[in-house]
Amino acid sequence: MMRWFDAQGGHLETKGISADGKVIEVPLHRHHVKLNVFRIDVGLKYQLASQWVLEANIPYETKTQEATLEEIYPVTPTEWEAIIRNRDNHHRNETYIGFTDADLFLGYHTQGLLRENDFLMGRVGTTLPLGKTEEDPWKLGDAGLEHLHIQFGTGTFNPIADLYYSLPLYKGLRGSASVRGKLPFYENSKTYRGSREITYTTGISYRVNDWLSFQTGYLGFYQSYAYWAGERDINTGLRFSMASFGASVVTPYDLPLSLAVMFPLQQETLYDDSAALLEGMYEESDAFEFGPLVALTIVYPF
């Protein structure tokens, strides 16, 4: 289970929707958007042989969006109503619920590769397009129609692979590192092609005894642009990093329980809107800046 708090987004805007549904020019203002995410992942692992394993992960998410407006230049009551209509076309105070794309992996693991008691796991697989996808929000927005930028999936099967390695450092102290990649390579039926993503981590864990251990680590993430009908989606494309701190305990009935808290360190969007702003176009990426994250994991063998 994962809870992501208060991701912040927004953009400058000069468009409104008239009472008869037409897109009109209005004074410059800003849309502020906040997103809270709750996610449950159900992971299944089946041991095929001593070193081979089949794994699946099925996520289910609740995304709660809140949208407000900031007046920058004075507006008339009629213009403000047009601004609200346009805001509601783009961002609504709503909660969205559904499955997101699942993962299916074939994994191989080995021990003692480089030194005694080290561990290496490699996995290859694909995403499964279970998540709901949207129609092109840019075309709908230009036409003054209601749309949604939040998606629950890509609508495509995307190759994925990851590699994880850990080794003992001193007594109960272990180091670890991992890298994961997702590589969408074609459009879905709605002309959307998802972002390519790379996630990498490093960490240290310390086992106090047979039932208690602590972990700390670093996570980095890179996301390329996504595309609609070959056109770049400026709400995608970012780099960010987080620091994590956590603990694991073995509860009664041998059920391992882990709690982790992650804090954002840095975030950078790939879209450079400075030229557009200088030209008076006011284009701006709507990518979210992430808040803290809390994750709870329970493992049940059967």
C-alpha cells in the first residue's frame, strides 16, 4: 500500500469558455492543481525452479484531484465565469479510481556470484494494459470540450526489465543497487505512446536481529516525453530523486512487514517554456511536483 501526499501542479492560462461553449481569450490567470494518490499493489510470485521465478504485480489506484484558480489580472464577472468553465474542462475536483497497468515478469536469481552471500536478480517481462486510457486531451481542450490528462495506463504492451544486486558489507550491514527500464514503442488506439522510464536505486540495510532491520536509500527516476499522434505531451518528461528511510519486522505467523517513508530531493521537468513565455504564448508544463510518500508492504507465503 502506498500513499503519495499533495503532488502540486498547475499552469498559466489565457483561455476561457463562453456561455455558448466557444474558446475565448481572457486575462492571464493560473490553474492550481493538487493530486493525492493511494495505491494498492497485489504482487504474486511463483517459484518455477530453484533459480527461476514468475512474478506479476497488479496495482489499483485512487487519485484525488483538487483544482483552484488564481486571478493575476483583473477580470469581469463574465470573464470569471468563462475561466471557471475552462478550468472545469481541464481540471475538476474529482476522485478517479481504477486498475493501472500490471507487470508480468520472468526472473532469474543467483547467489555467490562475486562474493559469498551476495544476491543477483534479473527480470524481463511486459506491462499488461489493464489501466483506463483517455482520448487526446489536447485536441479536446482546443475544441473547448471536457477532457482528462490523468491516465491509468498506456493502452499498450511495454517491454520492461530490471536488475537487482545486494552484497554483505559488514556483519548485519548490506548494500544494494537496482535499475529498471520501461520502453513503450508504439501508439495505442487513441494515438497515445507512453513515456520511456528508467528507475535506479542504491541503499543500505542493517539487520539488528532475526526479526528487525532498518533501511535507507536513494531513488532516481527519469521519464521521457509521451506523445499524442506524434506530438509531444509537455505534461510529461521529468527527472526526480527521493531519499527513503524504513524498517522491516517479522510479525507473528512469519509475516514480514515493511514501512518506508520517502522524501523528494529534486525534480526537474524536461519542458523548457521560457521561449514561449517571452513570446507571450504562456505555454507551461502541467507536470506535478511530488510530495512525500509512505509505503507499507506485507509478504504472505502460501
